[in-house]
Amino acid sequence: MTTIVLADDHPFVRQGLRAVLQAEKEFQLLGEAENGLDAVRLVERLRPQVLIVDLMMPGLHGLQVTREVSKTGTQVVVLSMQADEPYVLEALRNGAKAYVMKDAPPQELILALREAAAGRRYLSSPLTERAIEIFRKASLEVPIDAYETLSDREREVLQLTAEGLSSTQIAERLFIGARTVETHRINLMRKLGLHNQTEMIRYAVRRGIVR
């Protein structure tokens, strides 16, 4: 039996996915999360074989969730409305085993879960390995993205700051000190070449980290 954690901020989407999973005897849904930070913590606590995660998640973007969860040994299936190759490539770079479109039939998600649980890659039908490989090769010529130099904690602070949380609120959310939050904020702004909170918010929106 494949154990699964589900992360999506829309209750109706989770309800539909829950019904799909519960209809298959080979899957066991261990828990659900409605934001990225809870998704990471739930995976660390429950250690499922697979995490299903949406890309656009509050608290922590789905790509960052994928990056952190992949380090635990849990396989990640990204569920998204974004069919653009850059999104797919970033998901694969961050450790995703499968990428499924939200408008795909349920059977496609089931197949993706089986493949991911077995450690194999699966891409939704509109996507092709050849297209991803072509984009990957082209991307090798692009200069290093400053965002890639940020630590996991700096990425968390960036997103929560962009969502409007104060240093104290971020500290409480991440279980760290407010001074530590400020240190992370200073470091990430230096790495990204940003000078104030307004620029941080604009950067996060442009990059698709927050809506």
C-alpha cells in the first residue's frame, strides 16, 4: 500500500482528490495540508511514500515544498494548472518525480502516483520528455539565477514577508527568533539585490512565489 500526504489550499480540490485516492485500495491517505509549511512538517512527521502538492501554495511555494520534501526520501507528485515548460523544469530540478495537470483525468494521477512510488518519472500527457530535455539544454546557457543561491530558510522568509507577515509573526510560524528572521531577510535581500520590503514583494510576485 502506498502512503500519501495531500497538500492543496483549496478545500474543494482536496475533497475531490481525497475521493479519488479513497476509491483505490492501493493508496492510504495519511493526512492533508492547506499550506506549504504545514505540508513540509506533515511529511517530516508522517513520512509518507508520496506527497501530492499544488504549485501555488500559501506559506511556502510548491516548488520549495518539493525541494525540502525530496530531501526526506518522500517522492513528490506536483499537481498544477501550469503546463509551461519552465514550471515543469523547475519542479523536476527541485526533485519532483511526477508532474500532473489539474485538468487531467483521475486515472492519470493514479498512474503518476504508481510511477512516483516506484521511483520513476511521470509527466502529464500534454508534456513530453523531449520538450523538457530541449528546454533543459537551453537553460544550461543561462547565467546562474540569484534565487538559487538562497537557503531553504531564506526562501521561507522571503515568501512569508511577501505575504505580509511581520518578523515576529514569521518567527512564530518558523519557530525561530525574530532577530534570526531579520538576519535571513538581510542576507536574502543582499543576494537578490533588493533594498526594501516593497521590492521583495514585487520580486516574489514576478517570480510567481505569491499571487
